[in-house]
Amino acid sequence: MAKRFTDTDKWKNKWYRSLSLTHRMFWQYINDNCDHAGIWEVDFDLASYQLGVELDEDEVKRIFSDKIAVLHSGEQWYLKDFCGFQYGKLMPQVPCHESAQKILRKHCLLAEDGQPLAKPYVRAKDKDKAKDTVRDEDTNQDTDQESVLASLSPVHRCRKHDIEHTEAFCPQCCEEL
């Protein structure tokens, strides 16, 4: 049985207070049922059954959009603040931290400094889904989507594969895991 820290001040948090009773129960449910790296295996049927309420997946995604990142076409959710709250700074010499880092690395959610990403990166397949052009508000001109994304994303260099990429982790390194 996993034991988790809980924030007793959540009841004072305006975001939490604004949730319906159903959504507060669901938020607690996914925090209790995610793995120790903050990854929840999406199962709305089980959640609805265990909570005794009907859940609308699209509505829940909208409500928690700032708190979660949807992974693997919706099969898993990453709770963005989970590791930071549960562990503080992740340190590889602590066994449970090392295990959480391994899971985050597997999902390409670990920054180069060994800490979880607060904003998971835009992957190549996500870029393909984006529109081809974006209206530049300052110049009222259409701009190529790739150049806009490139200008917003920092460039990283993988020492192992000697390539540049905008993701937090080298895509080739992630494929090797």
C-alpha cells in the first residue's frame, strides 16, 4: 500500500474550492491511484465505479488541463506537480527518487537536471497535428508553424548521439529505454 503526503491547505486553494464535489473526489482519486512518479493509467470506468459517480472524460480533461499532461494518446495522465510535492527535489541517491526518475525518463518527462518537467515538451507528432500556419499578431502575417514552435522551444544537444533537438530528452535516447 502506497502512502502519500497530502496538502492540508488545499481546502484554502481557490482552484480546489471551485471544483464540484465530484471533481474534488476525482482529483483525490487520481492522486491516490497514480504511480510514485505521478503517472495515472486512465480508467474512467473503474474511477466512476469506485467513486460512485458518472464522469465525463472530456469535461474532466478540460477542468484539469493545467494540472495534467495527457500521454500516449490518452492512455496515461501525468500529474505535473505530483513529484515536486511528494519528494521536493529528486535526488538519484534516494531509492524511491531514483525509481520515480526512471519512470519519468521512460516517458521523456525528466529534465536534464534530473527534475520532472513542469510543462512536458511538444513532440514531433504533436507538431504534425498543429495547423500549418499561425497568424502573427504583431505583423498580421501568416507564419510557418515549425518556425513558431522552434522559436518558442529551447534547443538541446545530445552528447551521445551528437544531434540537436527541442525536446527535453533526446528522442533517440528515449527510444532506447
